[in-house]
Amino acid sequence: MTTESTEPAGSAGPAGPAGSAGTAGTAGASGGARAWLRERSELGVCVLLFALGVLVLTDALTMDVDIAQRGPIGPRTVPFVVGAGLLLVGALLAVDVLRGGRGEAEGGEDVDLDEPADWRTVLLLTGVFLAAAVLIGPLGFPIAGALLFWGAAYALGSRHYDRDPLIAAGLSLFTYFVFDNLLGVPLPGGPLMGVL
């Protein structure tokens, strides 16, 4: 009696789910692909790293090098290293994500999302960058770079007026020396051209 009452339901039951599974199968496949990609959203970062690496390497290969190269390290060296590094990091990250690795949210981050953005700092940094871009021609990189480093430190909250200008000047001169003398990339020296 129980078998008779369940037989019609059983015969109708498998036909119903089989028919609905057939139509839902295609929808489930696209939904499954979306779910798979959603679970591995870090692959988007891998694609971005690959694209940036290819862009940097392409730009390095098509770079017109009219500058007299002083030694084995030239203007193409840094773009090659950066582009290869981007491709390597993208590949390693993709392998890790496909093996099941996931980035975890930082638990110790004490950022209050209800606080408004600090527009004063953003505007100060923007002004410092624009001023450095305008001043690099007439003043040269050593002075404009020192103003850039010092202004950025001030905009980000450092108030060591005796130490910050010295560190900024040292960083600017070091950067100028590395690019101009070691990498062979001439930067404008400005009034300090004869001294440096």
C-alpha cells in the first residue's frame, strides 16, 4: 500500500527533477563559473599584474636609447627588472590562488570607516607634487626633489623642521646621483649643475 502510493509519486518525481535539472543545468553551469571566479577574485589582480608587466616590458623594448650608456647598466635595466618582477609575482600569485590560497582580511586594522576622508592631506600632497613638477625645470631635480620629499613628509604629518629638510636633501641628491651617474638617465641639475 505504501509502495503503491509512492510509486506514482516516485515515477513522477524523477521525471520532474530530471526535466528541471536539464534546464537548470545550463543556468547552473554559468552560475557555477561565476561562483568559481567569485571565490578566486584574486585572479583579477594576477591579470592586472600580467598586463602591467607586459606593458612595462613592451615600453622598455621600444625605448629609444639615444643617451650614451655608461657601463653595463642603462636606461632599460630598471624597466626590464620591474616588468619581469611583475610577471613573476603575477604567475606566483595565480599558482597560489589556483591551489586554494586566499588573502585574509587584516584583523588588526583600526580604520574607522565612518570617519570622513582627510581632504587636507590629499590636497597638500597634490599641491606638493604639482609644485615639484613645475619647479623641476627651473630649479633642477636636486632642489625640486628635496622640496617634494620635505613637502610630502609635512603633508603626512611630520613636524621635525630641523631633521626633515636634511633627510629630504640627502634623498634628493642620492636619487639624482643614482639616475644621472649610475643609470645614465640625465636629470635637470638646475643651478647646482656645475657643483654636482
